[in-house]
Amino acid sequence: KPRLPTKGEQYYYTTSKDRFTTSNSVSSIRDPCELTLTVVVPAYNETERLPIMIEDAAEYLKDENQRDPDFKYEIIIVDDGSKDNTSETALRSAEQYGIKEHLKVIKLELNRGKGGAVTQGTLAARGKYILFADADGATKFSDIEHLVKRMDQVIDQGQGVVIGSRTHLEGTGAVVKRTALRSFLMMGFHTYLNILGIRGIRDTQCGFKLFSRKSAHIIFTNLHTERWIFDIEALLLAKLFKMPIAEVNVNWHEVAGSKINIIRDAIRMALDLLMIRLCYSAGVWKVTNPLLSKVK
């Protein structure tokens, strides 16, 4: 299950009069929703790329709020034990782009990995919808409109997952040209996903995924993996609970500064996939619906 936050991680940071101050304790996904949307952004050493992402998000979110005053939102930046000034950069950007009342930073004391950061942010979300978005800003933020529209079409009994997809961009200039090794590894990766039971999803790794509050509550209270492969376990849990899952094409472009090492991370992901497969098959990992307190 997700590691419990430390005492320091139970508070968030915001900005006031150009100073960074500890504010109230974080909220809980167990509480009733208070907002329309929560955007969760995991960030590790992202002083260069994060401001661009925040600017893009702020432009859309402010316009949406002006168009519909009932549209309320928050952005949760989860600083995953960064060694640079990621937290300060996020707070300065929030002030620069006029959203300091809407952006908060949760600082993890130690690096947990992308999945761990997303989990901590999601479990503190106050939104009806919860969007996980990468810090690099590779996906055009306004494409969330398409995800929300699709969510409204597929949601069933409060449950639904809609994920951004880049497969329509294969072969275009928007996607980095893959080496033969990378193509081979990706082919093997998707083959193994079929064996694992994740079928019918073309792009499992796009960093732009929308969850209904109920689905996020169920999935992220059961998530075990904390690094790159967390997307797969999240989708596996969604399938286990028979949640509707849909894909929507998004505008995406390659952004420099990726922290993925194709060989090292491919090996790590393969081992993590094997662990997921074995732990669920053997019943080592129990799955509980927190809304019903039933174990699967």
C-alpha cells in the first residue's frame, strides 16, 4: 500500500507576500469534493521545465474560471525530493501567472519516484476530477477539455478513467525518432502488457490521465508501485474494479530533459511488471475497495 506520509509531508506550502510559508495540513480524498478539478504534477529537479507547464495550465484554468465562475480548481505540485529549487520555482511561477491562491506544493522528504509522488498528490486532492499531468508540459493542457468530455460520456456510477494517447502521432515530427533498440523494447513491453491483461489500451505511458474522484480514491489507496510503471498498475486496478477506461488523442511534443535511461529503466520496468504479475496472481497484494471495505 502507499507509504504513509511523514509528519512534514502532511502540510503544503504556498506563497504569501513573496514569502514561502507553511500553510494548513493537506486535504484527504476521503473527504467530500470541494472543487471541480485537481491537477497533480509530480516534479523532480524540474526548475527548467516546470514554469512552462504552469504557464500553459494557468492560461487555460483562469480562462475556464472566467467563463464559468463555478469552475474551481487547484494545482498540487509534488516535489519528489528534488535537489534543486523545484518547490520555490513552482511557487514563484504561481505568483507570476496569477494563480498563487490555487497552487500548493507538497514536499516529499525523500525521492519516492513518479508513482509515489502522484499517489501522495492524488490522496490530497479536493477535485471532482483529478488530472495527473507531467511536469515537462509535453501535452497541450487545454486538451483536458477532450478528456473531460469523454469522461462525461463513459462515467458509470461515479467511476471512470480517461487517458491521453499519443499513438496517432507515431511517424510524425512530434514524436522523437526511435532507435531500433527502443522500438524493439517498446514492442516487447506492449507484448508483455497483453500477457499481464492490459489489452485494448494503445498508450499506457502518456503523462496526461484523468480520473473521477471515486476511481482515484479506489486506485491510489491500493497502488503499490511507486516508480515509472505505476501507470500499468493503476490501469490494472481500474480493470479489476471494472471501471470504464477510454483513450483520447492529445497534442503532444517531445521536450528535452527526459530523465529516462532507455536501457536501465527498461530493465527496471520489466522487473516491476513481473513483480506486479506475481504479487497479484499469488494473492500477495490484497485489493480493498475503500468505499465498501471489501477485499478482493
